[in-house]
Amino acid sequence: MTEEEIKQAKEELNELTLTMEYWQGKHDKKFKVLMDKAWDLLVKLRPVISEYEYWELYDYYGQAITWD
């Protein structure tokens, strides 16, 4: 991945995570689509970002799933 692709993937992951955090209602099929897309980006980014940055993004992802 180029630096620009990494930057775009991080931005998209952050947008998805924020959307998930403030999701209204139950975790329905639309939520699962967002969750899966965010997970795919997280997996894609893991080999190209620092370990610290990965775990930070992973924590945000986990918090977004359990946000009530």
C-alpha cells in the first residue's frame, strides 16, 4: 500500500468506527455490513502500520461494537 492508500484506509476506518459508535437502534444487518467493512480495513492495515497504531485502531473498533 502507498502512503496515500494507507491514509485513505485509516480515514475510512475512522469514519466507519464513528458511524458504528453512534448507530441508532439494534445491531442489525446494516450494522454488520459496516462492522465487516471496518474489520476488513483493519486487517488490511495491520501489516503496514505500527503495532501501537494497530492496537489503538483495534480498541476503537471494539469500543464501537459494544457502544450502548
